[in-house]
Amino acid sequence: MKKYLTYFLVILSMLSCRKGAEVCEKLERQPSIFPDYTEVTIPSTIAPLNFKSLDSCERIEAVFSGLSDNVFKVSGKQSINIPRKLWKRMSLKEDRMAVTVRTLRDGKWIEYAPFNIYISNDSIDKYVCYRRLSPGYELYSKMGIYQRTLSDFSEMTIIENTLMENTCVNCHSFAGCDPKNMQFHIRGKNGGTILKTGDAVEMINTKADVGLGCVYPYWHPSGLFIAYSVNNIHQIFHNTPDEILDVYDIESSIIAYNVKENKIIRYPLLKDSSKLNTFPVFSADGRKLYFCSAPVQDVSNHLKEIRYSLYSVDFNPENGAIGDTISKILEIPGYSVSFPRPSYDGKYIMFTRSSYGYFTIWHKDADLWLLDLQTMEARPADEINSDDTESYHSWSSNSKWVVFSSRRVDGLHTRLFISHVENNGKLSKPFMLPQKDPDYYDRLMQSYNIPEFIKEDIDIPVSKIKTPKKTHVTLQDM
């Protein structure tokens, strides 16, 4: 079959070279396109991978060929905008498509070596939810939480801070990719934590109850608990282009919120004045609480010596109690571990490794790593890392896909990339979240933040967010 496909592509190439041009030059290299979709693996339901040529040209053509007789051709002035029906017909039937690109420059057609787009049978969640905001540090510029449909280009606003004067919306989180259980924070006037459970929407004032802001939420798989870290957060600005900003804690501890009983559970074991405990996450079975911890340092002199390691403690899903023993899971000498995210199938923890601290979004050296929970061996996820920042990441509900933020495009704005996870833990070359117009990212002066896969549409009326039921929270020590 592959032999006949090769013959077909050669004949098609010869015919197209003769049409409408005097000369057709063939190059051995693949085309330079943006986004770079060469040799990527995609889910069958993803939106069309529209792209543009990075080489100057007057026109561009692309022939998409499956392993059967499924072939179509798309042309444009500067970019390839694929009709959704043609894309869907091929992506749902094939396991690979070959793409041959030709560009017209100075009256001459240039044909590039074909590249492949591999199509996985592993499904992906219907949506990805993220925050989008402008680069800023002191003032709340326009920002919002949005829901993007992965099978097309539609984006829906969940909440924007323009609806509430001088506020910040952040830290959206879901129980196992299920938006029926959701929470996010509103910072500023009349702020608090918006909690959605089923059809009910309420606001809890966690800051008033524990004295500091509750951040970095993570839901228990049962939906009955949310783990938070309680951080006294500070900023520091650097005077070099590669190091603009750092965020650090002078104290931090870990609590849990009992959703059913409206109780904040405080853990004396996890509130240690000599330790900075943060980034709590539950294991897939809900019986362990993982978190990052570092010794308290004199930040004025030792900021770049603050390095976090990964720890765990037993968790009782019946009452929210934790065990008596804290165990160190992972330490990388000379480096810091942050943003642990367990896969929902219990096989892995993906985390961010950087040279120090935890505010990795401005750390150019930040990379993603993968910890195998069977062998307890950690390795760099070099298949998806770049020379620039890789930071926040999350798993699909079936643990077959990861979405992560990266500054690899321009070094300033974070963009979203998706990678397929093979059965052996190997990751595919990531593809950029597709847009209808390939020039979209050139115009967008905002960054993506906290991407999370979700299974269903978020149903939360803005009226309930603006005027939520306010719930009193009690305290419990365990």
C-alpha cells in the first residue's frame, strides 16, 4: 500500500509542477511553516491544522493524502486554511496523512519534501479551559477565563474581570476534568473563591478564615475535598532581560477544604515554620497527598538557593485526615521541583524542573520532567521541551494527552501545546493549539495560563458569579 501511495504522490507532484508555472524546483527539506505541524501526532477530532509559510511566497498549495484514495488540495495567498469538512473526512478515517507543500515565488513553483501528520485513536477531551492575560505585574489589566472547543475554533468566555471592577480572576480548577465541580478565585473588591458543585454556585472567603490567600487548588478525585497551599507571596524584579520577575514565599503551608461540610482542615504537620510547603495534589486513587517543599531561606541573600523537592503524605478520603509521616519522593540535586501533576491513570507525575524557586513562568531554563510511579525514576521530557520556558501542564481525563504552556515561539508570550502520551510514556512532538487564522498568534498580545482539559461545557451563569450565595466556612484541625 505504501508503494502505491508513493507512486501516486510522485505522479500528482509531476502533474501539479506542470500546471501554471514554467519551472518546479524540488527541495529535499520539509517546508518552514508556522505553526510547525510537521511530524506531529494529533487526536482525530482536533480542529484543522491551518498554517502559513515562513518562506516568502506569492501563493502556497498543500496536498493532503491519506493511505486510501482520500486526497484533497488547499491553496491560498500566504496560508493554508483547510475546510473543516475535508479535514474531518480524512482525520476520522485515516491514521496518517502525508502533506506536500508547494510555494510560488518569482514565478517559480518550489516543492518541498512531504511531511506526515499522525492520527491517534486515543480520544481527547472536548474542551480546554485557560486564562488569558496581558503581561503585567502591578495592575489588573484585561484578563479572563475561557473555554475553547478543540474540534473547532470556537471560544467561549466564562468570566472576564471587566465585568467586575478592578479584579483579578485566577486559579480555575476542576475535579478530574469534570466542570460540574469547579472553583476559581476573584481577587480584589468583593473577592473570594467561587465554588461550583452541580448547579449550586457559592462564594467562600478562605482568606478571612486562614489569614492568607489560598492558592494552587487541586480537587480530590471524589470531588469532596480541595487541597490548597496558603502562601505569603512576594515579588522581586530583576534588571536583566532573561530574568524579569520572581515570585517567592516567605511562609506557606497546606490545607484542605471539605466541600460537603464547608470546613477548612488545617494540618499542623504541614504548617512548619522551617519549611515552605506548596503545590498540593492528590494521587489518582485519592489516598496520597503530594506536595513540594523547601527549607525557609533568607530571600534577600539566598533567593537562588531555594530549591523544592517532592514529598507525600497519606490521605484518608473518608474524613480528610493525613498520616503522621512525610516521605520524600523526589529530589534533584541543584534543581527545584514544582507544579507536580499526577496522571489520572496513576502511572506518572509530570512536573517542572528549574534551577531554583517555583515561579517557573519567567525561568528560561524551566523544563518538563516525567516521574514514573512504578519505577520511581524521573527523566526529562525532552520530546516536548524547548530552549525556552515550559511551565504549567495538565493531563487529559484518559491520561493519553498533555497540554502545557511554553514561551518557545517568541520568548515573551506563553502559548499552548498538546502532546500524545504513548503506552510506554514516550511523548510525541507537540503541536500548537490550532487557530482558524495562522496569523492569530502574531496579533495576540496576551499569554495563555493554566490550561486544563475538561470533558463538558462549563455551565455557570455570570449572574451567579456576580451575586453568589456567600457560605460561612468553619475551621477544623487534624
